[in-house]
Amino acid sequence: MLEAISQMARPAADKIRKQTFVRVVSHHDADGITACGIVCLALRRQRIPFQATIVSNLDSSIEAVLDPAVPVIFCDMGSGQPDIVNKYDAVILDHHMPREGHKNIQVNPHLAGIDGGSQMSGSGVAYAFARTLGDNVDLAGLAVSGAIGDKQQMIGPNKDILDEGVKNGVITVQKGLKLGMGPVWKVLEYSIDPYFDFSGRHEETVKFVRELGLEGDIERLSHEDLKRLGSALSLMLLKKSPPDTIDSLFGDVYRLEKELIKDVYDFTNTVNSCGKTGQPGLGLSVCLRHAPALKEAEEKRFEYSGQILQALHQAISQVKEMSTIRYLDICCSDVTGAIASTIIRYVMPDKPIIVLNADGDRFKVSARGTAALIRQGLDLSTALREGAVAAGGNGGGHRIASGATIPAAKSKEFLEAVNAIVGRQLSGKV
């Protein structure tokens, strides 16, 4: 499947090789920043000058940044915004559901019948482009990190990229706890995915660790200590969450041999945290393997995790119910997506969760579902797009995770529309 996307990327690579300067625009989450890193490294190796810009969303404000006369590569965005990207001489490397009306070269797994929501991330598409542009197999770890950032499975093209990385010594795989590296208490206290009862609560975390008789760095624990820790954490998760949440705790642990941060979960969380705390360039520097950026970037990881956990503890008590969805209003937060993801996965998994974040005269919206709800018919991409349009806004994304921007005065209409759409989806009346 990776070969099919690489073949799709060939016209894009041929076009970019001819350029003397390129703009690169990408999204500010882990997938978008790793995608940007892959493209920038590939361009640098081809000696093609570039300028990268990382944004929270693609809208008309990009017109103040880009020159229509300068070629641009859109990473992890663009397929759903033909009205915007058609104004530029562009290449689109995206995995979101494409809309009709594009005039530019577009590389997207959906165009090959591959689900971009679960089998190939934006960074995976960027990797397919990069491997077509030149010898860039050492960037496979960045693509795997981006896929993990988007909560994707290692199937389809993602699995092909992983296998290519393993074959070439770029990635090593072993079974273990998917918690990252560092002091046991700190790893657990700042853990969000998985989210534990004591996450974000120092005294409770230290008590838990002491009761198990553990100390030191988690990667240096004995096999017996790891087994004891894993059993205790599993029992805690299963009290509130469905059985498949154990997959977030145990499984394949990927070591990124070519990157500054070797553990894939630490790498992904660090890059994502930089983007979400307003320092996407710092995250990009980590992807570009600029060692002086590492210390500050890792500090952002714990800063952002602390912000999420503090907001999450407040948010859980404020969730409101509708017939087919739950929703939550918060103010001036940069962690809406993380809050939504954590609540749906570890706290209240039976209904989709909609988080509305007040931002001046509009709401930024994040919505999350589960694989079980998807199997029942849930499609949040459609629900948020149609609900946002009904409220005078815009939205979209993936079936399991989507976003929107709506006028603040229209939040009631938006929620009622989404609730009705989701109700029809789950009842099979779409």
C-alpha cells in the first residue's frame, strides 16, 4: 500500500524538484509537525530552499502569509479546503477526507481507497512523498510518530512504513509498557494516555509507587517489577474503561534510532506539546534533529501535560448530557482535543464527547468518538461539518475525531444539530 501512495506522489515530487524556493504549511499537532519535518529534511537534502509555517487550522488568514506566486506544499491539511488551496500553486500531502473541486496535485490515501483516518497519517503521506523525492528511509521514525500522534493503528501503509524502518535499522520494536521513559513517579503522574486515577496528582502517584515498592527510572525496572506495575495499572484502567484501553498500556514499544528522543511516545508527546503551547518551531527543530532545542522542548512536554491534567480534572465535573452526545464548555483553553480524547477513552466512553472552547466571539470545537461507536455508524466528520454549516461555521476531520469553528452565539443550534445527526447515524437512519 505504501508503494501505491508513493506512486501517487511521483508527480508531486517531479514538480517540487524543479522549484528554486518552496513554502511549506502544516498543522500544529504531532502529525502535522512530523510531516513538516519530513518534508523540510527531504527538501534540504535536495538543496531546495524553503520556509515553513505551522498553523492551528487552515482558513482565509493564510492569505496574509502566502504569496500566490510562490509554490507551496500543504501538509496534513488542504484536502478539505479546495476553496483555499486552489488560490496557490500547491502540492497537497494530506490524509483527511478530500472534497471535490481541487485543481492542484493531491496525494491522499483516500484517493487510493485507503482509510486515512486509521491506516495512514499526514506524516505517512509526507514520508511517501519524501521516499519518492530521494533516499529518505531514515525519516520513517518521524512518520510512525505522527501516526501514533493521530492514534492510528500500525496497519496498511502505516505497517509498511514501520516495516521499512525496522528493515533499515531506523526503528526497533519490543514488547513492553507504552509509558515512555524516566522516573517511575514522574512518568505516571504526567500520564494522560493512558489516564489513571492518580494522573496529575503528585501525592497519590507517589503513594501508589511506594505501595508497589518501586523506585528509579521505569526503563531500568526489573522484569518482575514491570510485571507488578503493569498488573496494578491494568486493574485500575479496567474499573472504568472498556477492555481495549489495555492496548494503550501494553504492546509494541518503538525505539526511534535516528531521532533525538528515542522512545516514540516521549517523542510524539514532546513534539505535540511544543505545537499546542505555541512553540511549533521548537517541535519542528526536534524533528530536524537540532540538539540545542531538546531541553526546552522536553520541558514543554511536562508543562503541557500539567495543563491538560489540571483542565481535565475541572472538566470532568462539568460534562453535560444530551440524548446522543455529551458536551462541555471551557474557556480560553489550548487543550480541548486532549480533554475530549481522554474523557471518551478513559472516563465516559459510551457517547461521543463535544468540547467547545470559547475564543472571542466564536467557539473552537473538538469532538471524539470510539471505535465501538464508529462500528455503530458514528461519523463525526460528517456530523461536525453539517452541524457547523447549520450554525454558520465550518468543520470536518475524521469519523472518530473532528473539529469545527462556529459563532459563539450559535452554540445551541450547533449542539442540537450534531445531536440529531449523531442520533440518526447511531440508529442507522442516515
